[in-house]
Amino acid sequence: MLKYGSDKPDLRIPIEIRDVSALFAESGFQPSKAGVAAGMVVRAIPVKSIADKPRSFFDKLVEFAQSVGSKGLAYLVWTGDAANPIKGPLAKFLTPSSRNRCAPNAT
């Protein structure tokens, strides 16, 4: 359940949920930082080939999450641009070392 979000995952879909609690425990994003300190877990779903989507796409994802009861939805997008490698509302809260550790190719 923690890895795929289902007890009967379709293994043809190569998406695995990752625990990123350690990353947000040291971030400047206070809701997650405080939550992790209190025992909360922060998880992420890495999605390939999504960096070229427009902002409206992500806004619709946030609206959907809120429509099903979530307070919100945070996202980070790796652009591949050397000058601005990460975009999204959480990018400004991550330190450079944190950004490197959570990069798509990082383990």
C-alpha cells in the first residue's frame, strides 16, 4: 500500500510512492517541517514527462485534490534547465543540497 497506493497494483505502471519526509524535515516549508517533527510522513509520486505541462495543468490538479477533501497539493517539477532546474510552489523552500538529493535520478 505504501509503495503503490493499492494492494493490487498494476505493475505495468512504473510509478512508486516515495517517502520524502527527511527532505521536508530540513526544508523551510513550515507546515511540512513541523508535521514531520510531530511524526507526520510526507510522500511524493514521481511522474515522468510532466515538466512541459502548463501551469493551468497543475492548478487543475490542486483543484481536484481540494474537491476530494485535501487542503491542497504541493508539487515540484524538474525542468532540466541549468539556471532554474526546479519550479513549483515548494522550490523556494528547498536548500541546494536538498534539491540535489530529491532530483529524479537521485536514490
